[in-house]
Amino acid sequence: MRGCHLSGSVRVTVTLPEEILVEIDRGDRNRSRFVLEAVRREIVRRKLEALEVSLNHPHPDSQALEPAGLQEWFQAGSQDAAELLDLQGGTEIHWVPDQGWVEGKE
């Protein structure tokens, strides 16, 4: 993420322990860039964590859709569905009660 720019940015005040600032300054003289990169990584990490939780504990309504299969869902979808999914790609998964989505065929 080197070279990220700060155009359209808003100044914020963040309080950090002095020893953290010393560590930041050792690795990168541009504190704003360092903090921006760290925050972006954390946002991605949290999104992935939330996705994992969702996959392991899906909403009950999604369980009702599982027997129809992805192919049927895809065909019933909008014209834009072809842009969202590659039915030939990815890893096959299936629903297992009390476990969630698992890899492989049933």
C-alpha cells in the first residue's frame, strides 16, 4: 500500500502511547501514512472476520435457500448475476446442520 495518497482526507486527533510513536517513527517518518495503512489492514481483517462468522453461523433464512443450489439461485437472479459469479470457479461447498458451510460435495 505504499504510495497511498491523502487527498480528500480529514484531519483527526488520535492519542497514542509514546512508545508506539517511537516504533512508528523508526519504521516510517510519515505517521499519517503509517496509521492509514494500519487502519485499512484492520478494516479488511474485521470484514473477513465478520464474513467467517457469517459463514459459520448463517442467518436461518439462508439455510432455507441452500437446497435450491447456487445454479438455481444464479438463474433466478438479475442480469447482473453473471458479472458477480463464476459458476465454474471456486470450491464446491455444501450446508451441514450445526456446522455451516463446508468444502466438498455432500
